[in-house]
Amino acid sequence: MDGLYIGLVLVPTLIGVLAAVSCALLGNFLVLRKQSLMGDAVSHVVLPGIVVAFIFTGSMSVGPMLLGAAAAALLSALLIELVRNLGKVEPGAAMGVVFTALFALGVVLLEQSDTRDVHFDVEHALYGNLESLVWLAGMDASSMFEPEALADLPPQLGRLALALVAVIAFLVFFWRQLVVSTFDPVFAHAAGVPVRFVGAALISLVAVVAVTAFEAVGAIITIAMLICPAAAARLMTNRLLPQILWSVFFALVSAVVGFWAAGSGMELIGSGFSVSAAGMIAAVSGAILGLCAVAAPQRKGALGH
Amino acid sequence: MNVHNTDAGAALTVRGMSVAYGDKPALSSVDAIFKQGRMSAVVGPNGAGKSTMLKAAMGIIPAISGEALFFGRPLAEARSRVAYVPQRASVDWDFPATVIDVVMMGLYRSLGPFRLIGRSQREFALDCLEDVDMASLANRQIGQLSGGQQQRVFIARALAQKADLLMLDEPFAGVDAATEKTIITLLKKLVAEGGTAVAVHHDLSTVTAYFEDVLILNVRRIANGTVAKAFTDANLAEAYGGRLTQATPVLQKTV
Amino acid sequence: MIDATAFVNALTFNAGYNTAIVAIGAVLLGWAGGTVGTFLLLRQRSLVSDALSHATLPGVGIAFLVMAWFGGSGRFLPGLLIGAAISAMLGLASVEWLTRRTRLQSDAAIGAVLSSFFGLGVVLLTVIQSLGIGRQAGIGSFLLGSTSGMLRNEAITLAVLALGVAFLVFVLRRQLTLVCFDETFARTSGIDIRRTDLLLMLLVMAVTVTGLRVVGLILVVALLIIPPVAARFWTDKTNTMVVVSGFVGAVSGFIGTALSASVPNFPAGPVIVLVAACLFVFSLLFAPARGVFYGLYRSRAFSRKVHRRQGLLAILRGEAIYDRDTIKVLKGEGYINADATPTKTGLDAAENAAREEALWTIYLRDNPDAAYRAARMRLDPIAERLTTGEIAELEKQFSGPAAALPVQ
Ligand SMILES: Nc1ncnc2c1ncn2[C@@H]1O[C@H](COP(=O)(O)OP(=O)(O)OP(=O)(O)O)[C@@H](O)[C@H]1O
Ligand SMILES: [Mg+2]
């Protein structure tokens, strides 16, 4: 295998795939719970979290940044619940209020602090920079077995792999609780399923994945992958397990095709530049959903609309 | 807390239960006893708080005061002995689950979160479906059923819970006469085997035929006891107000 | 940090021509957003606006490319806004189509459209970047908005647009109120619901596109969502809500732009949103109609009433009281001593409660028709609910000592 290919294409693609699949897995439950936009809200709120973490620690190191972002994401989920319950505001509007307010706060704090000196801006937060997560030490296939070379892998790869493992473990261990409380919360409550806990755990995990993915690939992939593959998979089948497998497949395709189209694909059509891979991946996932909406077997659903 | 003077043989004891939505009372200081091994009806006009009482007893909504004891114990200690079928299951009918999947959710307590579903569980779930005449539709997606069929699936799920006390909120709403008969026969059989059923019921003309005990409710308790003693014209008039006086033929038949 | 004179200058439109124009624009925009947003909230479609605003990005990018292609500067604001409007419409149509034609619920449709259109927009932005034409200066500001580098004719364009939107909203508000308030009635009185909905969405789009340059596409939804949610706490009436919401929006626009003009590094868009958010928090907590504190006060007062009555009746019957809340209420009001024995006032109050209870019971026996209503009033002193004549009637039947009467 060509070394450059591994380092410059395979590794970033793999990072994209890991992020996409983690998001898509959780996305199935968000879509079924009609909480798709929680992912949207949580991803927006990552910005103020990072800025606050920076203001407190004065450094752009990864640890505090991830911690700040995760804290902000959880805080926003909590605030949304609070606004919903205290104010009896419909969920969509409650989300809208909370995430715009927190995002605005993040931007103002960003402008007021001097994070700009250390090169951090909103655009970065939104689209990430997948193309730059390359593995320069990976010169040929054999370097996959060399410890020093492996140590040079982008750290995001490891973190995202860990996140994916966490997501899979969560789904396996909480499968029954998750399904029962998603389908019929009242029954689940009566049967003794810890409904609130399961819901909170799901949202926390979305936050964790959003934060990890965001650091690697930007908020936009997170939002797209939390929703589009699961929504498209929903149109393919009437069974839950197949739906989840479809969503993973769609996430995979979006990440691979998107990354390819943003780089090599552009060369192929003769343009001399490449475009944002994150944006392309999101757009491809949207296109897949569009196709499914036109032609998928179960697009109408049981209720016929 | 106070486990004192619980009536022996009560499957569900409701004591001094008050519930309000905001500052609008829905139940005021209701006392009621549902005896073990009997069929009990809860009747009352729309908005009387019947569903509210069941929900508060199941801990789904908070009560301002009062308590509900199941077999003399608080709900937390008796959860696996109680099954509850809500008035209108507020589920997403488009959910990717089949009929049998839904029934097997009733096995949640006996399986716990981790034990896998085996052949015997599947067969048991099919038996439960058989009981409500739905076995032939076991592999349908739940949205592809009629309203009455959906109701039957939820009753089958409650059966799968193998509970000693079944609490059903209007099990016959939107169900055809044949199904109503099936369900009532089934409930009577369960009760004959020592189970207990509490059902919110709207059809006053069948109360005497179906049930042994009754609670007449309208925000407060109007009467609670055997059908013979409690299901009287006076009590019904107090619950339903003058609206019922035109419907005397029904009442004459029942009393 | 905040420069007081600059702030006052900005508040009084004395901070320069551009700032004044922008402030006027922001006030009009805030008002229009709040008003339109109310209808959006009442139709439960608040977040559709989020999809709409994110969907503007590819339009902006394409408009830029097209204008650059034909040799223009690419930064021409009206051109960019037209592009934004067209792609917003496409986004909206996609949301509608997904919810109508597939089994997807609106939340998934909104999220999908939002993210994929935005992704496409980002791709186009990077194209523009790598083409090296005209920097993204004109376009970057569409993400977060900015008023600082705004040219005079841009400011005027926006103010005029805002005026136009505000005017449209003003003209259409009656029809929208009718549809949002009572769909069936609106239908029977000959209003075409679908057309009105479409109109509503057009207004939402107009607000979004106008707000794009000032507040930015990520935050412009706040103008449509926060003011009506805040207004909801003050009133239950649609008409009042429309007015309050418009007011909240306008105030946010006004104070926000003033703050932004007088404090360095205070971007107008986010500051406007934060002002609105502050107004929201204030409303959530303190509004009398549905605010948290008032609601808490009312449900606590009611819960006290229940415990008081139950406790007093238990005292009268000589039963022990177990409920901790009941004990707390009775102790707090001096009805029982520390050792749970009733005080003198406690006994008197119990006697009185039993009398009330007995009178209610007699009343209900005699008036089954009123039972339904009366059951809910039972905790109130009977004198507040019945006329003195009615009570006197009841008193006649009420002869024995209170304790002897049937207490439920
Ligand atoms: N979630 C809620 N919020 C506010 N009020 C409620 C709520 N649920 C019920 N209510 C009110 O509480 C009262 C009792 O409602 P409940 O559902 O218990 O009545 P019900 O006896 O079951 O009536 P039905 O025969 O119509 O089912 C009604 O007046 C109802 O309007
Ligand atoms: Mg009911």
C-alpha cells in the first residue's frame, strides 16, 4: 500500500468514519425519541464550553477543552429540561432558547477574551479540520506495526475509537432499557425502568461523542451524523436492529464518499483545489437521506404519511 | 412509613390521596380499597380523576398527600406484582417494533436488563397474544393494527408481566363487542385464579355483570364497596349530577 | 468596561449615522421577529426557522460565485440576500416534503435539512476561499453577523428591508392570529390555512434573511424564538402575546445595538440575543401569569390548604397524623404542639373545618347537579362560594354538633 495513501487519506477517513458511526448509532434513539435536535443544541453549546475552559485555564490544551465542552453540553441539556418543565415551554422552543443564548454567550466571551491570539475561531469550531489530521509517520504499510510511528498517529483517532467503544457498550448494556423507555416511557416507568437515568445517560453520551467528534471534525459533522443516517435508515425498515445496521452503513458511506469527494473527487473533475471535507460529508449524508426519501421501501411508514 | 392497620386482603389501598394539576384539584382526599381476588370497577364522569388516581398510585404523577399501598407495601416493594395499562398508550405507533416485541417488553421485570430472550419467553409471549386473539398478527409492525387491536396488544403485554394486580384504564374503549367479551372472560379467569383486576369503566350498564366491587369517584370518593351496596342511584346521581337522570333506563337495569 | 456616555449616545441615536440606522433596523427587526415568532411558536414550528436560517448559506455562496463570475464584486448585499432567500425556500420546501411525504417527524426533517444544507454551504465557502476571489470578508459575517464593518448603503438596505418586513407583519397579523388561535374557526370563516401557513413561512424567511447580516445565520433564530417564549409567561391571550413578544424583540434590538456600539468587542448579534435571553429569564422567573415563582406560590398555597383540612379533620376524629407535610403545616400554623397534641386554636379550627365539611356534604346531597363543580371548591370556605341565603338553608339542616355529622 502506498504510504502517503495511508497517512493522508486512510487515517483521516478512518477518523471521519469513527465519528460518523458513533453519532449514527446514538442518532437512532434520538430520532425515535423525537429529540433529533438535541444533537444540534448540544453541538452548538460546545463553543461556550471551550471558551470558558480557555478563560479559566489560559491554555488551549485538549484536556480542559474537552472537559469544558462536555460540561457545557450537559449543562445545556439540563437547562433545556428545566425550561421545559418550569416554563411548560414546548421542547423545540426550549431548545432554541437555550442553545442560542449559550452560543451567543460563547461568541461574546470569545470576542472579549484574547483566544484569537492562539488561533481559535468559530469557523474552526463549526467545520473542524479533518484534512489536517494526517499521519505523517505512516510512510508505508509496515509502519502500522512500529510503535514510534504509531505514537505519531493523530490523538483524535484514539479518542474517537474510545468514544465508539463507549457508545457500543452503552447500547449493548442498556439495550432493553433504552428500547422500552423510548417506545413507551409511561409503561417503562411503571415497570421500574430507570427512565430518567436512561434518558440522561443517552444525552450525556451524545454530549461526549459530540465533544470528541467536534474536536476532530467540527460540529457540523456531528449534527449531520446524529440525524441524517438514522433518519435515512428509518425509511428503510420497520425493525429496530436492521434500522441501526442501515444507519451505520449510511454513516460509513457518507464519511468515505464525502472525504473522497472533497479531495480526490475534486481533482477528478479537474479543479485544482479541495473543499471542506466536513461540509462534504454532511452534504453527502443529506443526499443519501434525499435518495431514501424518494425510493426507500418503508418511507411512508405504518401510518401512511 | 405507616404500614399500620392495612386491610388484610387488599390488593390496592388508596389513602387520603390528593392530586392537583397546578392549583386545580383532580383528586381530593380519596380513600379506596380494592380487594384481592376480585374484579373492581372505577366509575365516574369524564374528568373525575379516574386516570389520575391510577397514575398517582403508580407513581407516574406526584400526589400532594396520601399514599397507595400494593398488597400492604409501597409500590417500590411490589412493582413486579402490579401491571398497568394506560388509557391511551402515548406511544409512537410508527416505532420499529412488532407486536411480539411489544408483548415481550412485559417480560422486562422477570428478565432484568441483561438476560437474553429465549424460546420459552417467546412462546410465553405468544400465549399471551393467543389469550387476546392476536397471535396471528404477532409479526406485524404495531402501527399496522387497528385501534382495538392495539389495545389488545397492550393488554397482552400486561398479561406477560404475570402480575397479581392488573390496573386497566378503560380497557374496553374502542374495542368491539366480541373482543370486550374475550377480555372480560380472560380477566374473570385471572381473578378466579386469585388475581385482582381494577378497571376504569364507562359503561354503567355492564358494571353489575362484569364487576364485583366498585369505586364511584368524582374528585372525591362518592362510594366504594360491593356493587350491590355502592352502585346505587343516589351515589351515581351524586357522581354524575343531574346529567344522568335522563338515562334512568340504564340505571334501572343496573340496580 | 462599559462607556456610559457612549452607551447613552447610542441609546439616543447620537453615536453616528450608521449606528443610528443599524439601531433603527434592529428595533424593527426585533419587533418583526418577535411578532412573527409568536405565530411560529403557537403553530409549534419554532425550530423550522433554524433549518431555514442554516439553509441560507449555500444560497449566499452561490450568489457570491455567480456575481463574481459576472465580474461583480460578489459582496453586493442585495444579491447575496436574494441568493439566501432562494436557498432558504428550498430548505423549507425540503423540510415540508420530508415531513409530509415520509414517516420522518419534523424534528428529524429539520435537523437533516439544517445540517446538510449547512454542510453544502461550507463546501461552497471553501470553494470561494480557494478561488481567492474577494476574501470571505463579505460572507464570513453571515455566520455570526457583524455591524462594525458595515457600509452605509448596506445599513440603509437593511433598515429599509426591516421596515418592509415590519409593515408586512403589521398588515397580516389579524389573519395569522385567527389561524393560530383557532384553526377550525379560521377554516370555517373562509381563511385558507395552507396559504396562511405559507405566508407565515415567507415572513419567517424575510425576517431571517434581513437578520442574516446583523445577527448571523446561527443566531438569527433567536429573534424568532426567544421573544415569544418570554412573552408566553406574561399572558394567556394571543393578542397580548403578540404585542408583548414584539416589544421584547424591539427592546432587545435597541439595547443590544446600543451596547454593541458602546463596548469594544461586543458583537451586535450575540449581544442582542443575550439581552433577549435576559428578558426571557426574568419572565420565566417573575412573570405573574405563568412565572415560576408565582406558580410555585400558588401550588404551595393549594397544597397547604389540602394538608390543613386533612390534618384538622384528623384532629377532630382523634386520629394520629402520620403525613410529615401535614404535621409541618399544622405545627407552622399553631394548630398542634410539638408533641402533636392539638392546641386550643387547633381544636377550634378543627371544629370549624368539620362544620364546613358537613355543610358542603349536605349541599352536595341536596344539589347533585352542582356536585361536579363543587367537588373542586370544597377546600374553600363555604362563605366564599355560596350565598348567605344558601348557607342559611344548609345551617337549618345542620343541627347537631359538628363531630356528629357525616364527615365524608
Ligand atoms: N396533565 C394534565 N394537566 C392538567 N390537567 C390535567 C392533566 N391531566 C388531567 N387533567 C385534569 O384533571 C382532571 C382529571 O383528569 P383524569 O384524566 O384523571 O380524568 P378521568 O376521570 O380519567 O376522565 P376520562 O373519563 O375522560 O378519562 C380533569 O379535569 C383534567 O382536565
Ligand atoms: Mg381517564
